Amino acid sequence: MNKQAGIKHAVIPAAGLGTRFLPATKAIPKEMLPVVDKPAIQYVVEEAYLAGFTDVLLITGHNKGALVDHFAQAPELEQTLHARGDAERLTALRHLNTLPPLHTVRQESARGLGDAVLSAAEHVGDSPFAVLLGDDLIEPSDLLWQKMLDVHARYGGSVLALMEVSDDDVSKYGIAAISGTDPARVLDLVEKPSKAEAPSNYAIIGRYILSPAIFSVLRHTSAGKGGEVQLTDAIAALARDEQIGGPVHAVVVNVRRFDTGDRLSYLKTVVEFATRREDLGPDFAKWLKGYVRELND
Ligand code: G1P
């Protein structure tokens, strides 16, 4: 249970079709794509536990097998590594088992992020909860959760994390109309607007604290952008009428965020994570510098 705000539940939607990564994601969820030697989802699950959420619910989709297997015990594999004396890999594998057990629920069909979050309603019940989108890796040492939980402890309701993006990028995100700062008050939200429609350059990044009132709003939210039930539309309804589930605030941050959701930013993420690693980093960086010189010639 998170001490600051008493929030226990974290919900991680991992039910998308992963079409941007086909054919790699035909049989495995995109959240299983490795960032160096850990699947993206593991970073997100670890972030949730580090932030103090003790009950993590994965919303899975049509190909959930690999996700569930990844977090399950693997006694045969452990025995093999033990017999080979491979202590390093054994430690990495055992670390997975030190994470509290995950819960899973299956979203019947991929009808959008809002619909995926709605499938958490029964498990979460009537308490505020966190949402972490599996595509976004956020550097835990940037203490984003601490900031968001502080705001929630002060004001209740819902809390978003916003980052300023360029005019060219507003159409990739949910964009907020806000007033004030530290924390900002969210007045309205538009999912993936055009430059002309965008109410600001403040983009929602994939971390949320939501009032449980979001569930009843989601039940009545019709398909929006892209024909999908959008979480952004339901949060906008909360922001426009504080009677429904309390106010919606936002912290405007500049955290290190790695988007593994599209191919180019995925490649950049892998390179950056690899160069930062103590074991691989020095050799990889040396090779990379040489390779970049070759490209420049
Ligand atoms: C989702 C949300 C969007 C948010 C984004 C952050 O979009 O719908 O509001 O800004 O995550 O990564 P997606 O990237 O899943 O299309």
C-alpha cells in the first residue's frame, strides 16, 4: 500500500494489438519486446512496485500467454542455471520471483484504452488507482510517482502527468487545457488533436492516478478518436464536472521518458538503455562510436 496516498492498486493495460510492430507482435504481445534483456513490461511492473503499489493488475488481450509465463516461476530453468553454475542469470531470474504476484484480467476485444481500463473495475473496486501504460518507460529515479501521489494526497480526485511537446507532436498524444501550475488544474482534454485543435502543448504521458468514478463514466463513453473508447475522453468528463469524481490535477514534468510504442523510438530506447548498462555499456558505446564514424564517412 502506498503510504502517501493510500493507493494500493496499479493497473497496466497490455491488451493492444501491437500493429505497429507486426510481424514481430503476431504471436507475442508488444510489451514482451526486449529492451536489452528485459521485456518492456518488466520495467513497468518494477516501476509500479517501486512506487509502492502492492497490487498490480495486468490487462491482457488475445495473446496473454507469454506475459503470464514471464512472471511465473520457472523451476526447470532455475535448476538448469544452477547446475551450470550461472549465478548471474540465476539472480536475474530469481529477482522476477521476488516481485509480488501479479493479477491478470482479460479484455475480451481490443476496443481501446478506455475499455481496457474498464476491465479493471471489478478488481479495483471503489478506490483510487494508478494506471501505467506499458509503452512508456519512465526513469524511476525522476520520482514522478512521488510528485503525483503528493498532489493526490492534497486534492484527491485524479492526477495526470503532462509533458510539453512540440506543435508537430500534439497529434500523437492526449492534450490538456490547464490553468495554473504546481499542480495545474485540468479543465479539458482532447485525444490526439490536430495542431489547430490542440488546446495547448501539454501532452499526457502514460501515468495516471484515477478516481474510481472513471469506471461509471467509461461505461457510458462512446467510441472516440480512431473508433476506440478513449480513456482521455472519460477523464475529460471528470475534468469538466468535478461533482462526478473530484478534481483532475496534473503535474507538469520533464522526466526521462522512453516510448517503446513505435519502431524508431523503440530503437533509440534500446540503444540508450544498452549504453547505460554497467556490463554492456562500455563495449557497446565503443562500438557505437566507431559505427557512427563509419556512417559519417
Ligand atoms: C495513449 C493515450 C494518449 C497518451 C499516450 C501517452 O495513446 O490515449 O492520450 O497521450 O498514450 O503515451 P497511445 O500512445 O496508446 O496511442
